[in-house]
Amino acid sequence: MEITINDQPQALIVSATGNIDASTAPQLEKAIRDFVTKPEKPLVLNLDKLDYVSSAGLRVVLLSAKQLKAKGQELILSGLHGGVKDVFELSGFYSIFKIFESPEDALAAL
């Protein structure tokens, strides 16, 4: 998995490419945890180039959202598609997260 971070004035965009599974989930968790210490603004998790997410990846997303919320920040999802979108829908994440088609749409809604 490859992670890129794009710090925008209204939000931090964290993009994950490849797969989020038990071996790569800690990388994503660390990237988000490091952000929690930054000034309060939302984090947009862009998954448009993600091919696969396991339950370990879902756990990281959920725990990270709870961490951010405790600090007055918000986790927003974007770019879900194909099998990754199906996993997030079946897991009930669509009812608990703001989800946008693209990071640009998420930024426009802030």
C-alpha cells in the first residue's frame, strides 16, 4: 500500500493506493494518528485507487474516526468504488460516515 498526504487549507487528504489488509493497515493507522496532533480540521480519506480492503482496514478506519472525533476532528471518506465500495456498504459504514465521490467533492462540501 502507498499513502500520500495532501495538506489543504480546509482539510487533510490522505490517499491510499493498493490494498489495506492486516499487513498494511498499521501504516494507514500511523498516518492518521500522526494527523490527530495537527490543528483541528477534517481528514478526507481518499480511497479511489484502493483495490482491496480487509476487516483489518475497516477496523483502522473506524478506530481512526473515533480518535479524530475525540479531538474534535472528523473523518470523511471519498472515492469508494467496486468491491471496496461494496465492503463499506455491507459493513454499514455508509450510515455512519460522510462519503463523497471525490476528494474535491468532499472539500467543496466543507
